[in-house]
Amino acid sequence: MRATTARAYPNIALVKYWGKADEDLILPAAGSLSLTLDHFETTTTVVPAPDAEADVLELDGAVADGGQTSRISVFLDHVRALAGREDRVLVRSRNSVPTGAGLASSASGFAALATAAAAAFDLDLDARDLSRLARRGSGSACRSVAEGMAVWHAGDDASSFAESITAPDMRMIIVTVNRARKAVSSREAMRLTAATSPFYSGWVSSTEDYLTQMVAACAAEDFTRIGEITESHALRMHGLIQSTVPPIRFLNPTSHAIFDAVAEARESGIEAYSTADAGPNVAVIVRPHEAEALAGQLSAFGDVRVVGPGPGAHLLTDADEVPAAGDNAAAADSPVAGEGSRA
Ligand code: DP6
């Protein structure tokens, strides 16, 4: 075993994953598609700790609580089983993503952890198997293993992984309206949706339809169709979530105002479309040359950041400036320095 460091970026889904076919294996009820970003990275180091009795997780320089540590340990048990080893490890993770606020921080977190842990335990995994491994930590993490636009296939344990597809170049404007940790986790809210919403089966079948259309739109470089599906699917997901018992609402009045402002921008000639994950923050897709102008307009609603397609999860070498213990450089670069820890 050896100490290894990996970096991964969050992704924002344009066709959303919301519901599992298998809770233990984290298999989705339907496929999904997302853009891996080039900002808000997580950098994670896995250090062998052969004499330790338990795994230790350090998030942004502080020892994490029991809940966060046990989720990491369950994931590491799977890595240990694959490697046929029992070694405990120290995991040091630096996150520049607003935590649990709907900016997919568990995706970058588990994609980075899977990549670093696989190398630390000398597992020889190809991109497909690395994506399958990341999936076991958090479903959406399997998409952050792949660069740019990526499809996550529904299926069984062997066939459910994410892979990149070609798509037209675009930018995403992330409008952060609230950095607080959300009251209900995606995992819990997803469970409640499948258990209580009368619309769940329609959601699953219509998601498969939209995914097929979205993949075709990406291949045809049809930005308009990509945008229409993106916004419609996001609103369907939030409608579905509001139909749970008891109801859950992730969007707030500012989120709705941003959807309205983007619709108005379309009327005035800037073609853009909104989406939002399990939180109030909104992500807006737009053609590259119009991104800065629209970001200026949307800055009235919160912090804006223009981001683009980013790389898949990858190992860092010393030459890439692997952060040392106690070094908070990665977090200092973040718009939310010092606030984050992973969901
Ligand atoms: C709204 O991947 O965080 O962002 O698999 O339970 O860890 P678990 O859920 P997670 O859910 C992400 C939900 C979403 C939509 C998406 O990213 O597709």
C-alpha cells in the first residue's frame, strides 16, 4: 500500500437521478446525464494506517464526526474486500464545494476517494470499474469519474457505470443563493419519494424517455433541445419531490425568481436554461459567448460563477502540488472557504 492523492470535480445533472432500484448497490431506477465541472474540486489523500483500529477522516483540516466517518468506512470496507486487505487508513479531504447545499459535493468527494483509495490499495481498475466503485459511495459520484458530459447507465452492478459522450461546448452559471446545509439529505428525500409519491413510476419511465432524447440531442449538438429537456426535467423532479408525504421543498422564492429571470433572458435573445439539484441553488446552461453577460444579470440573485466542462477524477503526483497535512490552500481558493464539509 502507498499514500495517494486524487482530485475530482462535482457534476450537475441535466437529466436527474432521483430514486434507486437497489439501495445497497446504489443502482439507479433510471439512467441520468450530467456535466462534470471545472470548478469546486475535492482533493483527497488516502494514507495507510496499518496500526490504527479504525479509519480516520479529516475534512478541511478537522477530524470529521462519527456519521461522516462511518459512511466513508462502509465505502472503504468495500474497497478492502476488493483488495483482500484489512488495513485501516487516514483520509484527508479538502472540499471547495458548499456542503450539502445542492452543489453535488458528495459526487466530487466519493469520486476523489474512490480514485485515491483504489490506487492506495493497488487495485487495477479501468475507467468503467472506477466509476462503478465511486457509485457505491454516492450514486452521482460515478459521473464525476468521467470528464465533461457523462451518461450513467441504469442496469445491474456490472453494467451501471458512467461514461463520457460528446456534446456541444457550453457554460454553466452557478448561482449560489444559500450555502446552508439542507435540512433533508438527497438520500433520505429520494427514499421518501419512492415510498410516498403517487407520481414516482411516471417519473421513472419519463426519465428514461428524456435520457434517450437527451443523448440524441447531445450527438446532434442541438443546444436548444438539450436546454428544453434540462429545464423541464428539473421542474419535474422538484414537482415530484413536493408530492412526497410529508412534502419536501428544496427550491425557495429566489430559486424561482432565477428560473423566471432566465426565461426572460430567453425572450430577449440570450438562450439559457435552468436546473437545480436538491437545494435552492440554480445552475444555468448557456452558450459560451453569452455566459458572462448573463452571469452579470443573474448576480442580482446571489454569488455567480461561470464554469465549464471539467476533467474526470484523476490521481495527483507530487509535481501537481499534493497538499500537505494542515495545508488549506485548496479551500482558500473556494468561494466558500472554510464553510464546507461533505454531505
Ligand atoms: C438531485 O448521488 O447524492 O443531485 O446516491 O444517495 O448518495 P446517493 O444520492 P446523490 O443524489 C444526487 C441527486 C441529485 C440529482 C443528480 O445528481 O442526478
